[in-house]
Amino acid sequence: MVDVQETPAVPPTDYGGDERVGCFLAGAILIFLGWGLGVIVNVALHVWAPAGGFTVASLWFGTTIGTYAWAAIGFGIVTGAVGVGLLGVGRATPRGRLVLPGVDY
């Protein structure tokens, strides 16, 4: 007789992949989006705006930084900091083999 409660439905598998790749990729994307677009590009568009302002992709940019721009800057700073945290987690995690999902190794 087999105790059903103690037998897993699917046997545990260890794929041996390198999860650090995901941490590095996610961290780099968050840094690019947060600090690159949310802070640098946002502030640059406001600094370079002419006196009358201009429109980029239905967003109006003027010479002053408004509430929405400050919110984007704050969100960008936090997003970039999370990206740096993910890079730190990736560096602290032990190295494994890089295995693509679904590929036998």
C-alpha cells in the first residue's frame, strides 16, 4: 500500500540552470527603464524644452518639471534601486550552468 499524502504527484527535478542570468537581465532592464528613461530622459526633455514646450508621443514637455514629472523621477529612482538590488542578488547567488528552458542537458 502507498501513502498518497507522502508521494509527490510529480517527482522533484533539478534542472541545474543558472538563475543568475534572470537576475542580471531583470536588474539591467530595471536600471535602464528607471534611471535611463524615468530620470535621465525625463529631465533632459524638460531641460531642453523651448519656452513654449513641445509634444513627444502625446506627452507635453515644458520648461518646468510638474507633478507628473516628479512622480516619474521618483518612480525611476526606486525602479533603478530595485535593479541594483537584483544585480546584487545575482552576484551573491552561486554560479550554475546556463540551461535554456525545455532543453535536455
